[in-house]
Amino acid sequence: EEWSERGAATGARQETDASGQTQTRAVKKGVKDFNFGRTLGEGSYSTVLAATDRQTLKEYAIKVLDKRHIIKEKKVKYVNIERDTLNRLTEHPGIVRLYYTFQDERSLYFVLDLASGGELLGVLKKIGSFDVECTRFYGAEILDSVAYLHSRGIIHRDLKPENVLLDRDMHVKITDFGTAKILADPQRSAMGSQGASGAPTDGAETDRAVSFVGTAEYVSPELLRDKNACKASDLWAFGCIIYQLLAGRPPFKAANEYLTFQKILALDYIFPDGFPEVARDLVERLLVLEPANRLPVEHIRNHRFFDGVQLGKALWRQKAPRLK
Ligand code: ADE
């Protein structure tokens, strides 16, 4: 197996040479450069640990992936997709940033932004449901982040409140790009799935049949019907999240996955009493079976539900509303 090292960032290290002069050299960060702390989360192939850079004292979340396990379970492709995707998604405050990658004999290490506020799901469970003001704020931050990743040619495919993390100021950081889809660059895909160099586009999916299915409750009907996800599939999940923040539970939920899928395909959901009318109108324009008929991302932003919300950088600079 191959664990290539594309796009890896480097740190700077000061060294004194033989003549006594101090030189600054670019050196790749490694395990020894961090103090590892508490466990933040555990997945099937990875553990996320809090860690501190010994030189800068900056805190990170480091995802440690077990190479043997990944190879055995044939997940190498997904690990590479996660790294390639994160390397494309720099410079947006709403996406967990990848700073460094390195490896040792046993593990791969992804050094990420620390989101010390935990999962949006945890916060939601603690207080039951959000009011309109909080839903508007968190909805706007999730939407701004999704618009950014779509603009970079990436579909998340597994958006849900567990994958929406919160930083220490309670602003959104979207994570878990292991099942993302990198859309073929339109210029490159004009030559088929091969780039001008003749090499395949990194991680790009050009074939339609994809066996991946995300988390049952947030899966779009087109993924169930045609095994094909598009940008609008993320907007279906976004509609499910808006509903869940206000109602305290996702719109499609049943005793098992099969029954959940049947409900999704039949658009079988109801709004609880007291669900705000403006939010209901938005959700009804997102939970639409035909992806082409869903409200596009630029129109969602202009929906009445988001009236008065801060735009662009101001949204990320504002103080997060107190949860209630
Ligand atoms: N759990 C998983 N990823 C995390 C992160 N980046 N920050 C905090 N907790 C996490």
C-alpha cells in the first residue's frame, strides 16, 4: 500500500550550524513535535486526540488512523479522499482545517483545528431544541460553509449534526470529509476522467454508480433511488438539519434503516405543532424529492427565514447567540 505525502505543510526549525550561525530550516512536523492529551472522539478507523504543538503551544485535534486496520478494511481510498478534500478547503472559518499530515510505522496523523465546543448534536441533545434565533445563526453558518465547499467542487455527502463541530466561541466547524466526493474539474473532465497530463484527477468521481450511503436519517432520495449524490443532496441534509434544530428530532426516523429509507422515498414526514411557519416554508422547499427542484444554495440565503442574519465575514465575527 501507498501513503503518499502530497500537499503536506512544514514547520520551521532553528538550528545552529558548524560555524555557530543560526539557520532556519523548513522541517516536516512529526509525532515528536506534539504533546498528546485527552481523547476527543473515536471512530472505527481512527481516534481524535487533543494535542499541543511543543514549540508554539497552539492546540490542535490530531486524528490518528491505524494503517493496518485501514488496509485490512479496504478504506485507503477514503483516507486519501479525506486528505485531498481537506487540502482543497483552506481559508474558510466554517471548515475544520488540515495543518499537517505525517506518519510513523503504525499510524497516519492528520493535524486539524481543535473544535473544543464539541458536536452540534451534543448541544442540541442537552437543550432539546433550538429557538428560531439560534437555528437561524447555526443554519446560516452551516449554509455558508456548504456554499464554500460546493464552490470548491466538493460534495460532503454525510452532513448531520454530529459532523458539525463547534469551536470555543461556539462557531461552526464542519468535519468528516472521509466520504466526500471531489467533482471532476470541468476543464479536465472535458478530456474524460484523465487530466491533460494523462493522470487521473485526484479522487475525482466521474462514474455515476456509487455504493456509498451516508447516515440513514439524512440520506437524500436520489442516493437511495439512483445511487448518485449531487450538490443538492447536501441541501436535502441541510433541510433535515434545520428541521431537527427546531423540532429536536430529524424529520425521517423509523425503527430501522429500511423503514427510514421508505419514509424518505415517500416524503413521509410531518411538522410538529408550533413549528414556525417561515421555517416550514424553507424546509418544504429543501425536502423535495427531485434534486433539480430543491432551492439552490444562493436562493436559500435569500429566503425569509434568514432575514436579518449577518452576511459574509460579519457572520463569523459576531458573538454566537446564547443557546436556548
Ligand atoms: N472530534 C473529532 N474531530 C474533532 C476536532 N477537530 N476537534 C474536536 N473534537 C473532535
